[in-house]
Amino acid sequence: MRIIIAGAGEVGTFLAKMLARENMEITLLDENPALLRNLEASYDLLTYQGSATSINVLEETKVENVDLFIAVTPNESVNMTACMLANNLGAKRTLARIDNYEYLLPKNKEFFEKLGVNNLIYPEMLAAHQIVEALKTNWLRQNLSFCNNALILLGIKVRGNAVIVNQKFRTKFFDHGKFRIVAINRKNKTIIPKGTDEIQENDIVYFMTTPENLDFVRTQAGKEAFQIKNVMIMGGSRIAQKTIQFLPANVRTKVLERDIEKGYALAEKLGKALIINCDGRNLEVLKEEGIQEMDAFVSVTSNSEANILACLAAKRLGVKKTVAEVENIDYIMLAESLDIGTVINKKMIAASYIYQLTLDADVLDVQSLTSADAEVVEFVAKAGSKITRSQIKDIRLPDDVNIGGIVRNGLGIIVYGNTEILPNDHVIVFCVSSAIRKIETYFN
């Protein structure tokens, strides 16, 4: 597959590195040579210096033969224009990064298709949705839903008081049919559990379950739910703005923003939030602004280190739930080890969405797990495919793959070894990042 990525910023670079490992022909296009210089030497990809909106540049990168053209520069209008040009020059499929929510409305999809923009992605909005979900189910590290909430994947850090700790999987303890544990993250290592494995204290455990069994999972994991009414947000970024818009009306929000001009703009834009012009990295400032009275603290500045440290400080000052945006991939595991709560990375969220466009099988969703080197993929089983020919226990799945559940006729079902997958079932598969291509062949 040939792919051109326009924009060597955070999202474009992360995506290029990920796809380069897949033995695809990747060309990364950007006007800034400094962003491109080290990438071509370190990864199996081509780079090209030039403008994504130049017809001459697009022709020189052979856009007419490309399977997927991805425009993820920081400039929305550049992305839209580049996709339109690429489509008219022969690109089979296009995707543009945007920052206008109106473009995502279903009524506008056909309009943009006619213009040559096949797919749109708004990473900051996707990140905001994950933050809101993290605040709603605040005893979780991660909460991903599939097929209109028919199945849910929950990431939970398990403490020593949980009844599931030290229980081996080969016993009958987990044969209740209310959830399936698909993976464990232990000391930054992802484990697909076998019969001899057991859950240990401080593991991050991934449960596949249905909405009606949410409380059962919570009690089994030894967690307590609490209501969030007061939220403090550090940084007035676009993620912060979208988070405030998506939060329930009864949640009071206070935003700490260093830039006074930006603070005034936020005050006009976000009427229901209180905007404070101050440096939230200062511990005394946090205390003065009432951090002790907050139920949750969210740090979404552009500085990963500041976000981690601010959440750590908030935890020590008694805040029960913290959320940090950590864009530096190398810091994610550090953030997990410091036990700061939920970690958000918009690059990984965006890359997961884009990645599914590169798969051949009927894939409806791909979502990354920030706490593990793993993906959760929603496949549709095709008639005659290998996955439908036997019971799950008789299908020789790769060791780093686990099927968590299926959705059949809108109903979520937890799977066991004797489960048979039928054509048109939606199958939720947990696998380490390197295994998606392996499992894809089972569904074709």
C-alpha cells in the first residue's frame, strides 16, 4: 500500500513511524526540512520537502498512484485543500485533520465526499471525549465502548483489596460469564493471560464486559465510584475547551490559564467555566484556587512534563481523579508508574482511527490503549472466513491475540472457548500492536 502523509508534526510523524513498521511505502511531506531530516535516516520511509497544496509537489510525489493521502498539518484549510487536490490528481482515498466540529456533522459527509475529502478527523475532540468518559466512570483508567455500547473494554488498576487478586485463570473463579479479562499490563509489559496466570496487586487489568455488569466489575476490582461535581483544568487548550463543552451542565469547571489574552478569549467562549489567569504549575497557586475542594484535576497544557507533575501534585493534595495529556510517548509509562490516573495521548487516538483505513478486512474500529502496547479492533466476520469455521478454542490464534466478545444482532456476548463466531458478527479483538496484520487474515 502506498501512503502519502502531509504534515510532519506530532500526529504525522507518529503515524509515519507506525506505518513504516508495516512494510508500507510511506512518503512524509512537509515544508520544514528540520522535521524531515532525522526521520528518513531512522525509519523505512521517504521524505519530501514541499507544500501539500502545490500541484507540482503532489505530482512529483506521484500522488496519482497513492492508495491513501493523509493531510495532518496544523492548518485545517491546508489539509482540506491538499485532500481536494490529491483526490482530483488520482489519490484513491483522502483524510484531512480538522478543527471545526461542524464539518463532522453527518449531513455534511456527502458534501465533503463530492469535494474529494473522504474522511475527517478532529484529534482534540476525540481526546476530549475520552477525558469526559474518564470523569464519568472515574474508577477506571480507560473506558472504550463498541457497537453503540453493546460491549465495553475497561482498563482498571487493581489494588490488593480486590477479590480477583491471586486468582488463577484455570480455576472456575472467572466462569461467571459477566466479564472476560483480555489482557494484563504488569510493570510495562503486556500479558495475554493463560490458565496458569493470575492477577497481581497493581496490575492494570483489561476487562471486556456489557453495560449491565459494570458494577459487578467495579466490586470485583475493589473500586468505589464517586460523583464528580467540581473539576479544575490546567491549560486552556482546544482539548480543554471541547472537554468543557462535553461535560454535563451540573459539573462546575475552573480553568487555569497563564496567557492573559488567551484567558479573556476563553472567558468569552466558555460562559459556564470560571477562567483564572495564573500559573497552575505553582503549588501555592493550586492551593489558593481551591484544589482541595476539587473532585477531579485535568492537565492539558502542551508540556507533558508539566501535566504529569501537576497531576502528581493534585493527587498529593487529595484530588481523587486526575487526567494528564501526555504527548511524549516515552513519558507514558513513567506517568503510569507514578499512578497519576488516566493518561490521554491525542497522537495515539488519531493514529488508531487512521490505521483502520489501511486494513483490508472489514474493520469498523481500532482503538489504542495508552497503558499497554496494544490495540482493540472491531472486525466484522465474513461468511467463509477462517474465524467462522470452528469454535474459538479450536482456532489457532496467535499468542498475542485474545477475543474478548462479540456483538450479534445488537447484543453484546462475552466469549468462551466453545463460542462459535457466525458471519456478520462484530468481533472485538484485543491484540498487541504488531499482531493486527496477523489476525486480519482470519476475517478475510
